Amino acid sequence: MRIPLDRQSPKPVYLQIRDRLRHLIQSGAMQPGERLPSIRMLAENAQVNKLTVIEAYGVLEADGLVSARQGAGYFVNSSSIPAPQSEPTFAPAQDVIIPQQRSISFFDVYADSMLAQTQKGVINLGCGFPRPPESEDLRRIARRAIADIDTALFNYDLPQGRLVLRKQIAQMLVWQQGLQVSTDNIIITSGSKQGLSLVMHYYVQPGDWVIVESPTYHGAIAVLENLGARVIGIPMTATGMNLELLEQYLGSHRPKLIYTISTLHNPTGITTSQVHRQRLLELAEQYACPILEDNAYEGLNFEPVPAPIKAIDRQDLVTYIGTFSKTLMPGLRVGYMVVTGKHYRPLVERKLLNDLHVSTVSQAIISEYLASGHYRRHLNHLRTENLQSRNAMLQALERYFPQEASWTVPNGGLFLWVHLPSQLPMEMIRQEAIAQKVVMSCGSLFFPDQKGYTAMRLNYSSTPAEIERGISVLGQLLKKYL
Ligand SMILES: Cc1ncc(COP(=O)(O)O)c(C=O)c1O
């Protein structure tokens, strides 16, 4: 176990050891029931006196985080793990980014990720999709969904989507998100990507300024670039978009849209607080700037999250988008938008002009998942598996990554974001990792200028065994270049 100590620090060494172990326990990197290193081993490792370790373990015990078992050592208490939180200290320094032109196209990034998906034996920590549902369940549900084949299922349908599915989504948003919406506020889209594109084209004209978080989902930046918008990347802090900078740029550039991923952000995994959401909305109201709230990772939280910004929107400024891609299957291409007030009709018309409507068969399969209760069960299962995998990744990062690396501890979603020393040649490391059948995403892809600070995005939805191997390969490569 690595315990970095600062011998010059005024903080006593036993408290530094206590802090490090407390961090490992509270972040989930050390699991309930796990044995702490023996006093002798830790003393040797950290090159301190055994009494210092005894003192550190004593304080951890007094704090209720660990317990001593006669003759067996110290163990992590099961009741000592609070809800995992984003590390409050995680805020790499960065400036506002106003990019010129991105050199790597979204098409190439997407094509690369499709290629990785088809290759056998690859550990894919770079992708943006979840573990697929049990194929037996899927087969049964798909069969049932199309069993009562009537002509309607294979005919044209409404551009806003099938009534039954819109009703189910509205109900789901109430129980899952605390978002009070009605069937008439829902538009079913071909994945949330289509929703995102429809909304961006609705609010933004070529040459307009648009605010995004920096880093953010690269697929959104690509749509904005294609539409001729000028992007302003406001730095993400540990608690969300920097709101002072946002206010400054709302005043100076009068943007036409704010794009935010408020919950389980891609790529950092950060979820903003209720206070942050409230303030963001107040600023948008003050400058009459619409918000596109992308909640693609909706439902994948381990602990409760605040209601979406849309839930407190009283002026129809916020368009909310969600998807079944990250919880069920991206291939079905079913997402949805929540649109209120005068914006509903023009957006339905745009949807109609775009592709008439989403596949009725895909909509029927999702409907059956929701009606049969399988969706809830599947979500519970997925969350449990993802939590185990996230913890496995945190442990592996502690074990294999260089000391200089730091990372977020997301409360769900699929990703963890690692901040790395600036001198690392990330593209070279990515290529070398691919040669060893491990795929990761370079952080640069998610910054508006495709540069940003040095980072990587890791998807933790693989199995713990795959994670262990993948992170050990990446850790070795990082250390080689340090
Ligand atoms: C933040 C975010 N929004 C939207 C999407 C698009 O997903 P889909 O169109 O499959 O719903 C993604 C996919 O990675 C994403 O990460």
C-alpha cells in the first residue's frame, strides 16, 4: 500500500497515515471487511516507527472506521462507508477555452470505438456504453413486445412517439427523477443524440455563441461545430461548471444556449448540487439563455441525486433529454426529450422533418421492459454491478497508477476521470495500450480545443477481473513515461 508522507509538513505523520487510510475507506477503494496492512508491514513500507502506525490505527478506530480483531489485525467496518462523493479537491487548473477548429473528427473517434467493440479479447475501458442486459431476458421481452403484432406496430406512427411509451416515460421521470411532466411534454427521439441535435439546431444559428462545460461530451461539441456555432468551454470544477466564469461570459458574449450534463457528467462523473443547479438556472433566467440539460446517465446513480434543473424551471427555459442507451441498449436508439410551453410544437415538427418518428418496434420493446417491471429490476442489478466495478477500479488505480495521478469518485454513471502529469504522451500510451488489448479514451477528446489538461476517461462497467488487468497495463505504461 502506498502512503505518501510529507516529512516537512506540520501535520504529524500518524495523522497523515490516518488521512490516507480514511480516504481509501471513504472512497470505496478499501472495502468493508477488508484487512488493513499489518502494523509491521505498514511501518516498514512507510519507513516509520511501529508506534506511529499504532497511533494512526487507534484514531481510525476511535472514528469508527476500523475495528481491531484479537490476534487478526484491523478491519474496515461495514457501517463506516458513507455515500461516495466526488473528491472536493479534484479541480485541475484550467482556463476558459474558445477553440478554433478541432483536428480529430467525431466520425473517426466513433469509428475507432466501433472497431474496438468488434475485436475479440479486448478490454474496453474507452467505450461509452454499459454492460448489455441478460440476453435471455431481452429475447423474452422482445418476443412479447411484438407478439400482439397488429398493423399499427408496423405502420407509420406519431412523430412525438407512441402514446403508451410517452405515458410510461412521464411516469418514470416522476418516480425516478422527481420531474413532474405529462405525456404531452415528451418527444421520443432516436437516442438522446437526436434530441441534442434537434435542440441545438432549434436554438442556435451559425455564428452564435454556445456555452459548454470543459471537458464535456465530444458528440455534443461535434454537433455545435457542424452547425457553425462558436463554443465557449467553461472549466468544470469539482462541483460543476465554474459559475463565476459562466456569469462573466453570459454577460460578455450573450450566448444562445448553455449545454450542461448536470448529473453523472460525461467524462468526469461529477454530479452538481441542488444549490449549483438553482444558481445556474438563475443565471440563465437573468440572461434569458436557454439550457439544454443532458441527463444521458439518468438512473445509474448509486446514491440519491438532486432533481434535474428542469424540475425547477418555471419559464420553459430548460429542455431535458434522456435515453435508454446507457441503461439498456444503445442499438435500440430510443431516447426522449422533455419540452414545455411554446417550444413543444416546433420541436415535434423538426422531429417529423428529420425522420418522421422512432422505430415502432424499438419503442414497443422499451414499453414492454417498463410495463413488465423488468426495467426497474435491471436498473437495480446494473447499479449493484457498476458499484462493484467502480470500487474494483478505484482499488486498481490505487495499486497500479503513479502517485501523481488523481481521479474523481463518481456516484454512478459509467466513467471515472483521471488527471495526469502534463508531460505524458497520451496518444502514444493509448496506442501502446491497444497493442496490449486495452482501450482507454484520452482526455483531450473531451475538451473543446482537443487539448485541455492531461487526463483519461475510464469506463468502469467491465468485470472486476478485466478492470484489474486493464488498469495494470495502463499503470505500467504511465510509469514508463514518467
Ligand atoms: C452525455 C451524452 N449525451 C448523449 C449521448 C448520446 O447517446 P444516445 O444517442 O445513444 O442516447 C451520449 C453517448 O455517449 C452521452 O455520453
